[in-house]
Amino acid sequence: SCKEHEKGSLLKFLDGLSQDGGLTSSWKDGTDCCKWEGIVCSLDGTITGILLASKSLEGPISGSLGNLTELRHLNLSHNSLSGGLPMELVSSRSIAILDISFNQLNGELHSLPSSNPAQPLQVLNISSNLFTGSFPSTIWKAMENLIALNASNNSFTGAMPTGFCKSSPSFTVLELYFNKLSGSIPLELGDCTMLTVLRAGYNLSGTLPDELFNAISLEHLAFPNNDLHGALDGACIINLRNLQTLDLGGNNFRGKIPDSIGQLKRLEMFHLDYNNMSGELPSALSNCTNLITVDLKENNFNGELGKFTGEIPQEVGQLKALLSLNLSFNHLTGQIPQSICNLANLQVLDFSNNNLTGTIPAVLSNLHFLSRFNVSNNDLEGPIPSGSQFNTFPTSSFDGNNKLCGPMIIQKCGSAEAPPASILSAKKN
């Protein structure tokens, strides 16, 4: 059975709560606390885990939990806890996983005394709270076992924290989305040879430093909605051969998409929307056959997707895993290729606000999962394919193409100007 002094620490935590989510029904003083809801003990009755996610708890977190000397896993996420993060938990000699995400905790993170011995902490998730202030660098010096830090969706200010890869060689995940961090991307991130996830956003400036591309284990790289600028260096990008996500949307990048993007064979999500990119789209992108979403809307791309023949290349049909293709608000010309009908899983296709010409290929009606289709504001002509999904798209999907006709828009197809789609496709074959 559990130890009396440990039971006392739990009851102190319970007493501090203004809403206990019904814990009092099992957390009773005269009973074995190893049998209490959410408590995990070792064989000798020492508390090793407190798992109380989504229990409607309200009030502060008592520092008394820091007295549990064998506590390895503390999960208080998805509650309505408030107040600060007790120093006793951050400096605990036992906690390896600390998850207090999705609460209303606030205040600043305290610095650890420099004399502090190495922390066992491996995973720190403080995301979706109300924390403010900057990251004190002394926190990292003692956390040599840290593997993952998620501090996204708070109000942290100042520069991106640095130095953890020197102190924590196994550091793997850094999530800093939705904060008020400013300044440039630290060069030291290049020291993070084990880093697989790097996401940060909303106020960063400067360029992508070359050193960043030394972090060759990266699988997810996302810096959306910042003020980053410069060109994408093709020679650097190919170092990141494990990339599955590349999200640089909502910045000020310019220049061309480098051909070397085609060497990122594991890429599944490629977002460069809302930038100042220009030039042609490289046909090498068709080598990224694992792509699931491509979002290049609102750029200055001109020409065709990587070919000079005036047509989007048929190679786009090789991206068999694609669920979403958005090339809207560019300057693309030429025709919509028939090969798009090979993208059998496609759910979203948006070519709106370009300079595309020719007909909408009738074979697109075979895309049975297509739920969003938009070719408005181009120069397309002829009949809109009928049947299947095409009967469900709003008329706004076709607006701004005066030469289109079909039963769902004002302009109906007459026999003279628009033969049925089946004859059109037969003539082309």
C-alpha cells in the first residue's frame, strides 16, 4: 500500500483545487492511495505516475507533488488549472514526462539555479496555456536528457531559445508555434543532429540560416506566418532528405523553387503559399511521389508547371498520393492536363485565378473523392463535365470563365458551340 507521506502530498494537491472533477469519491484519506483514480504505483507502493488528463480540474497545481521522489510521469493536461508552474516540478529529480498542456497556467518560467544537478526530464509539454516572458537559458543547461519541448500556443516573447542541443544531445522535438517570439532563427539549431520536428511561428525575421540544414534528421520543418525572406537554397535543401513536411507559407521568400526539391522523396506536405516566389514550377516536383498536399497559392509563379510547351506537364499525374493541390492566384497558363485523373485520392483541386485555357477534362468526373473544385477566373471554355461529383460543386467554382457552359451555370451548352464531352475527349485521343 502507498506511503503515508506521499498520500499527504496528494491530499495537499487535492485541497488546493477549486474543482476536483469528482476525485474526492476515490481520493479518501483512509484508503490505499495506490488504488486512487489516476494514481500509478510501483510494486512497493511508491507513486510513479499521476495521470489526470481531462478531469475538469480547476485551481492551482500544488508544489507538494514535487515531494514524490519516484514520480516519473505527471499528466494534468486538458483541464482548467491556473496559476504558475511550480518550481518543484520543473526541478524535480524524478519526473521524466511532464504534460500540463491545455490549461490556463500563466506567469513566467523560473530559472533553475546553476548548481542544479542534471534533470531526468525528457518530455516537457506546456503548450496551449497563458505563459509569458522569455525562455531562461539556465533551464536547458540542467536538462541534458530533454528529448521534446512543446511550448506552442502561449505568449512567450524574446528570441527563440537556444543551447539545448549542446546540453541535450538527444533533443528531437521543438514546437514553438503561436507565440510572440521575435528575432532570427538561431544558428545553433544546426547542432541538433537528432532534431526531427521544428515548428516555430508568428514573429520571426531574417533568413533560413545555412547552418539549419545541418540538422539532417529533420522530418517536419515549419516556419509559417513569419517575416522570413531570401531565396531557397537548393544545395542546402537536399541535406534534409528525411523531410516529410516543409511549411514556409506566409513569409516573404522569393526566387524559384529549386529543382533539388525533387530529391526529397519522403515529402508529404509542401506549403509555400502567400510568398513572393516566381518563375516556373519545377517538373522535378513530380518525383516527390509521396506528396499528399501541395499549397502554392498566392505567389507570382508564371509559365507552366516546369515546361516551356505552354501546358501543365502530364507528370503531375504521378503524384498518386495527393489529396490536395492548390495552385490558385498565380500566373499559370496552358491547359489542365488529362493526367490529373490519375490522382484517384484527390479531395481538393484549386486552379482558380490563373490564366489557364482550353476545356475542363471530362475524365475529371472520375475523381470520386473530389469535394472541393475551383477553376474560377481563368479562360476555360466548353462544357463543364457532368455526373458524379461535378453535380455537387457550387456555380462559384466556375465563375469568371465566360466560355464555359453547362446545366449548373447560366450559360447552357447549345449543340453548335459545344459538342458533348464524350465526343471532345474522343477527338483528342
